[in-house]
Amino acid sequence: MTVRIRLARFGRTHRPFYRVVVTDSRTTRDGKNLEILGFYNPLAGRDDEKGMALKLERVKYWLSVGAQPSETVESLLARAGLVPDDATLDQEQPANASQNDGVSPEAIFSIGLQVN
């Protein structure tokens, strides 16, 4: 049984409201869930405290036992600071690539090339 952390849609037409739930991957979007971890209101705005609320300890627990977040939930968790954001991972990779090519920045500078 694969366990997923995903959104279940509530609200009405053109006024979405989502619950962040833990569920079996085979169930439907609004079907039976194992646990409710919080909510997400996309219409409240990004910085509004009423826009998203999560039970952080329970989210950490489910991630530790192998629950896989959906792409949308993963972006919400990145905004909450629970998982690393893809943008920060992309920034770290080029720095590691320059260290792995075998040429130090000091050597490039002494040759007279510009270091970016």
C-alpha cells in the first residue's frame, strides 16, 4: 500500500478549499483518508495566515514512514519549510559542479579569466 499526502477538494463551484490528507494512493481524490493534516485555501493569498495550516509534527511523521507527497503538496511543504525547495537545489548544483571540474577558482583567477 503506497501512502500519499495529497489535497482533497472541498468548497463550492469556483471557490475551492482543500484539506491536506494522508490517503492510500488507490483511493479517489475525495475518498476515504487516513488522517487530515491541515488545510489550504488558495483564494486567501500567499502571505495570509488563514491561507494554509498544517500539523507539522504529523507531516514530519508521515514523511518519515515513507508517505509520498503530491507535487502540489510538496510545493506547500517547501513553502512551510519542511522539504527543500527545487530552486535551492538548483542553486547548489552549479556550485558543486565548479568544484568537481578539478580547477580551483584561484587557479582560474591567476590565469586571467573572469570568475562568474
